[in-house]
Amino acid sequence: MVANADAAPGAEEALTNLIPWQGPIAPRAHLHTDAPTLDLSGTWRFRLVDSPLDAPEGFFDPQFDDTDFVDLAVPSMWQMTDPAGEAPFGRPAYLNVNYPIPVPASDEDIVVPDENPTGCYRHTFDVDGRFTDAERVLLRFEGVDSFARVWLNGVEVGWTKGSRLTSEFDVTAQLRPGRNVLAVAVSQWCDGTFLEDQDMWRMSGIFREVTLLARPRGGIDDLFVHASWADGVATLTIDGPDGAAVTIPELDVTTTCNTEVTIPDAKPWTAETPRLYDATVATDCETVSLRIGFRTVAIEGDVITVNGHKVVFRGVNRHEWDPRTGRTLDEATMRADLELMKRHGVTAIRTSHYPPNARFLDLCDEYGVWVLLECDLETHGFEWGDWQGNPTGDERWYDCLLNRIQRTVERDKNHPCIIGWSMGNESHCGEGIRLMNDWVKHRDPSRFTHYEGDYAHAICDVWSTMYPAMEWVEAVRDRTALPGAEPAAQTSLGLGLPFFMCEFAHAMGNGPGELADYEERCFDPHFDRDRMHGGFIWEWIDHGIDTGRGYAYGGDFAEVLHDSNFVCDGLVMPDRTPSPGLLEFAATMGAVRIEVDGAGLGEGEGITVINRRDFADLSDLQFVWQLVDDGTVIKEGVLDVGALPAHQTWTGGVRLAEAISVTEEISDRMVVVVEARLAEDTIWAQTGHVVARASGLLKPEPLPRPCPPASSGPRRDGHGWVVGPARFDRRGRLVKLGETGIVAPVLDLFRALIDNDRASSRARNSIGGPALAAGLDRLVHTTISVREVGDDLVVVTRSSAAAARDFMTSTWSWRAVHTDDGCEGIHLGLHVEPHGHWPTMLGRIGLTMGLPGEWDTVSWFGLGPNENYPDSQRAATWGRWNCDVAGLQTPYVMPQENGLRQGVHELTIAGPNGGLRVIADGGWPGFAARPWTSKALFKAAHTWDLEPDGHTWLTLDALSAPLGSTSCGPMPIMSHRLYARPAELSATFSLV
Ligand code: IPT
């Protein structure tokens, strides 16, 4: 139906009438056609008013004088125009669960505020006969947030809702030869807002492409490609106009629409082997180009299969985000996402929580990634009212829900990458979800359906959950009782449903940790026929907003309500720099796994390569080993792993004896590094790109090697004591090394709280609250005794906080020694002992000292080069690493503990005038070196709040806390948690 001014009475009512749209044609696929199209992107005229009622009178009239309008790019989101500066069109607002507008009572008609920012757009364009002679002309909007009322040449063609869904208006009657004036009034709020409560920046505008499409008589309006593959045979039927010619030149296929053909030699499409065949469908007057991928998705028992094989989703949740343009993305950015994902072993995407830009799915087909395509639906804010009046259970809304899922499925139904349809997110469950699901199953039975909130498993095809605890995942796997679950939920165990985590491992700030633990329980393809299908990390990108000096988050734009930095919870930083979390993802979730057993290497064994892919062999990779002695490559070679088939394991080794004969002995800084490198260029990376890496120390556990004592013992003088090159004050504090004054080392139990330590509205527990209450950030250190015991100066200190009773004693035994490079040094044996209850989880047990700020270059042997933590160290490699102090810091959008490197054997921090060397013995500590204190790091709200304070603060950890995922997930598993316990740290300090 085509609406016109007469047919669209009371368009203001349309904002809240629970009718999804008026005017657009039935949803259909986006097809690549040779029929004329006109991209209307560009500079439009724009004026923002406070309410739809304030739109300038007759602004849609072609004659209207828009000189006091301004230029605005379309597509764009108007609040992203200089948001941290002048913000001419208002500023973005970040909210998670809360609605940005008042929520209607369940017995009330829907109301949205009069204060409803409304963008009045005008755009003038010219068309030629290719459009005016067409049978029909359509005007396509791919994304308008959230309500659009549309006029062409002064005549209203209708209105639409559904921010991330396509609407096509038939404008044949309104289009004129030559010059045309399109006008659109976009309001930020409408009833659709209650269906669009996704956890993200609330912003508006015509933020995706607008296109004019000429439709020829006898053209191809819609196609539905059914391309399956089983047992080596592909089958194709394309629903379309009767008689339209279907051609796939590469396969010698010539057929017509609505005819089934079998094709014996076609290769199947999988995310690992994204084989696409170019095809055309043609009538006399239109040719449509398709890229067909043959694959069959099935549920066999409780296993999801593609082409007969179980698949595991090494997935991420992806929102569309760019720190400068918001949810308007160009193709280069979409490609950048896919390239980064493929390079880091991501094999699956959930399009949280709306369909992405249509172009993105073409790219997913091409790059190869499994897509769980989610409808534009979330009603989370109703949770606060116990879901009273929630749209998925209120029949007034069902047409809107059906409209949304129909537009979702119809637009994207031809993509081989899409293996499942998701009804939406966090919208509770009701008849509305069932209606959506029924419609999908009827329209497209070839994919599975998903909705996490279907807790009774009465509707969808799969069992999906969010942020489960590790024991819970184990119970699903082992079919034992679900810990803490309601009786009803226990029945899930017995149902024959495939399982995955639609969200897990909350990548907020520093983290997520425990990826390896999830991987082991839920991603193992060797449980060949079990129900565990992996999951999707929350989430891909930090939605920080570029302010020119750093990234903004919720609350930075004076929002009345906001959810702070909960919007920065991605594996890549806002500018798409991979975070350490992404590197850990690649190392744990990546389907190519290498294990190096240092002890076995000497025997010519010890290297294992596991192909955890579901389809492809490893012939695309070259496996290279290197023997590296303290940073110097001594020898390298290639491992003959060959075309190892999916799910198979290769074991072998290297001829170390040959390699090592050139050196005298196996040193404890000798490492074997094995890398899997791309043997050929792909579309997502070049030859040589490292897909997987592992390293092993040849002597994994060398004996402690304290340096030999020097002849002199502690010497007392008027100021305190001298021990070797070190000077201690009367309170036994190390205050000088050689001639360099330092800030004395003290016990350190604190880390600048990471997001996973902080209480948030969604955190299930708080680690940081008790830590701050216990005063870990404000310990008071008191010297109990200073004694000379043999060659040692033994200092006992007591550390505790104001008002606290729990305390730690630290026994610092200092001794003058000779280091291996012939210098005089001082050895510390530190023993820490807790007293009292200490119910609190600690950030660390270590020491922190202040060195001169000019000492700002660091070289260490240990795990690196990137930061690593006890539950996030698979991405780290043993070796010799060099970096300046600035480069050791990870600039999380909200500053927090970062930059730890563990397994330190030796560490030198130096500047132009000397420096400090630390040689560990016994256990290998972790270290962090910062140009500011942990307290300053904790106090900073943004990266721009941090200023170097003139010191290099060196922290050495005997024990470090894990990262976990507690910002929106369970507590770290018990064995990872750092509670108070006795700890030892043993190392020699010398000057360089
Ligand atoms: C979950 C949401 O689905 C997701 O959109 C995001 O908000 C995430 O939390 C937290 O970042 S919902 C929550 C109840 C776990």
C-alpha cells in the first residue's frame, strides 16, 4: 500500500500507535541488481528541533526556503557531530538497561515525551528517464533511528519505525523527471524505542544508506536461494519469478527459478572454507548477481551440524561502532573488523542486538564466519517493573514484533554465513517470541532459531545462556545437576538441545580472564557428538567516543541517567587496536593449537599441534620453530605437520642436540618458539601472519640460583645501615642504591581496581568493595624491628590500614652479594605472613618501590611482550623483551591496573644515568613499571587524567590476582582467587 498525505492521517499519533509502519512495501531481500539505483548519500540540509511538533511549517515542501538549515552528512548520527565540543545537535547518552524515556504502565496507552529531538532533513536530487520510465521506483532506507516520516516532492509517502531494519517506500507516483526534493522528519523517540533498549549509546539520525531503486517491469523483486550440500552433492533451488534464468558459469549450471538442480562437483561453503560461486538470475529486463554458498545446517540430536559435521562457535558479539561516527560504518571499517577477527581466530559473530549494515553480511560470506543474525529487539528496561506490560507478552505489540522479524529474515535470507536466526535479546519471554519463532520456522526451516530468554525451552531450537559459572558449564556438559538452578531449569539437561553461550567472558577493561577454562569446557571439538558449541564473547569493541584527547564513556555528556563505562567492554579498543584480551582470545580460542613441553624437547619430542578446526586441514600453514637464547635466535627450522586433517593431532620435536652443540649448555633462558604462519596470502592476512604461537623453556624449572654473598655484612652508620651498594635508614627502609635516592620498597597488596573488581549494577559480586574497605590502597607500614643476623640485615615490618585489625608482617632479609656480571648487589629474601581473618581478595602480594623517572627503558626475560595475568597468559611468549615504560601501559578507556608481565627471570630498568637490575631466584615474580602510582591510576577516570609523576614505580609481585569476568559474570574460580596467604619473593638488585 502506498500512503500519501491523505492516507497518513495523524502522523503524530503514528509515534505511539503500535503500528510498525505505513507505506513501505513488503520486506524482501537486498539484491545486487543491474537495474538503475541512485545512492542518495551525501550532504543533506538539516535542522534539529525539540519536538516533531516544532518542525518548521511546510519544511517538506519543495519550495521551502531552507537557508537556515545546515549541512549534515547522510548517513550519520546527528549526536556524533562534535559531541565533546560544540555539539550542535545534542550529545549522545549511554544507557544499559534503563530506558531513556519514561516507561508506560501496563494498562496505559503508549506515550513518548513531547521533548522528542526531531531532525528535519531535506535533500535535492536529479533523476533521469531510467527512473521515471521504470515501472516502479522505490526509496530504500536501511537504517533510521527511530521514527521517520517521509515526503517526496511535498507529498507524504508514509512513515516507518525499526531503527536497524530496511523500509522501502514506493515513490513511483511522487517522483518527477529532473529535480526532486526528499524530506524526512526523524524523531528520536517512538513506540519502537521500547523495543530498542539495547545496551549502547542512544543516538539518532538517518545513519545508514538511502537509495532510490528503479524497478523494471518484469524485474526480479525477490529471490530466496536454497543452496544445500550433503554427502558431496549440492542442491539448488531459487525461489523467484517463474522462468527467470539461473546461471552459475563456474559449475556449468543453467536452470530456471523454482526448479531444483543437483550439482555433483560443487564445493561446500563453511566459515573455514568460504567457497562462493558467482551466479546470476536474469529476466529479459533485469539481472541479479548472487554469490551462492552451498551448505546445510541441521540439528542432529543435540548437535548443530553444518554439512554433517559438528561446528563450534569461537564467537564474538558485535555491535556496530566507530568512535567518530557511532553506528554509521563504512565498508573499510567492516572489512577491518572481519580482518581483525579472522586474524585472531574468531569464527562466529552474533549480531548483537540488531541486524548489521547489509553490506557486512556480504563480507561475512566472503571472509568466512558463522553468523547468528539477531533481530532488532530488546525490552530490557521492563525488567525493573518485573516485566509488567513487557511487549513480548502483550498482544498490542505482536504486529510490531512480527514486522521486525520479517524484515530481518527477508532482507538477509540469502546469506550462507547465516546459520541461525535470533529473535532478539533480553526481552523476557512471551507469546510474542513464540509468534516470531513460528513465523521464522515456517518461512525458513533451513536454519536454527535462537532466543536466550526462552528459559523453558518451549520455543527455540537451541539452549543458550549468558555468563554462566564454570561449574554450570561443566554440569551442562556432564549432564549433572545445574548448580543453583531452579528445578524447572534442571529439566533443560534432559532435553535434546544443542548448547552455547550467547554471551560469556565480559571483555570490560582489563580482561576477560579464564578464557582457557571456558575453552576447555565448552569449545572442545573432540567431544565429537556432544552438545557443547562454544560461545560468543561479550563483546567485540569498546564503544568509546573520540574526544580528541581520549575516549569518552557514559556520564561524560551530562546525561541524566547513564551507565558509566559499561559501554567499553570489547576485545578491541575504540580505535580497533587489539586489546590484550583479543590476543588471549586468539591464543586460547584459536582453532590451531600448539603445545610446547619444554622438558620433552631435549628428547627430540615435546611439540604437539592440534587441529581444532571443524573442516579444514592445516595445509594453509607453515610451522616454524626457533631456538632462542635470551633473545638471540640460534637456529630455526620447519616442522613437517603437513595437511593435518580437522580434529587430528600431530606430535614431534626438533633436533635440539644439533642446534645446541653450538653453545656450551642449555641455559635457563633458552626457549623454543613454535609458530603457525600462513603459507599464502588470504583476503584477511598476508603470508607469514602468525595464526598460533607457543613457547617453552628448555629448562622449565631451573634451580634457584641466589647470587654468592659478598664478604661484607651490614655496616651501621649514623644514618642507618649500609649493605653492599644499598643504604637503609634507621627504620630499616632501603632509601639509596649507590648514589641514587629511591622511594623505599613497601609491601603492596593493591591493584587499581579493574572493572572486574568493581561493583556495578550488573556485577554479581564485588571484589573491589571489600578491598577498599580493608584499606588495601592505604596501607600503613610500621617497622617492628631491624636486626643484623649473620650477613643479613633483617627488617620486620607490619602493614595494615587505619581502623583495620588484619595485618601482614613482612620479613625483609637483605644481604650484600656478587652478581653474575661481577657487580656488587644486594639480595632480598622477602617473606610475607598474614595475621587475622583477611576475608578480602587481594590485588597482589608484592612490593612497590619508586625509582627515578629517567629510568624509563625496560628489558626483561620472562613472559611477554604483552601484559599477562595468572588467568590470561596463553598469549604470552617466553623471551627477552624490551620496551619503554610508556609502552608497558595499556590505555584502557577507564584507567585501571594493567601492564603486568609474569615469569620474570631478569629485569633491567635503566636510563641515561644508570639503572637497576633485578635477578629473580626461587619463584619468578611478575612486574609492572609505571610512570604513576597505582593510586593515581585508580583515581583517574579517563586516560587524560594520568600524568607521569617523576618516578618509575616498580612493582614486583610474588602473587598476582586473576582478571576473571566479574563485571558481568561469575566470580573467578576458587583456585584462581588471591586470598591472603604466606608469600615469598627472592631477588638480587644491582646497579647498572
Ligand atoms: C547482557 C546484554 O545482553 C548485553 O547487551 C550487555 O548489556 C551485557 O549484558 C553486559 O555488557 S544482559 C545481562 C543481564 C547479563
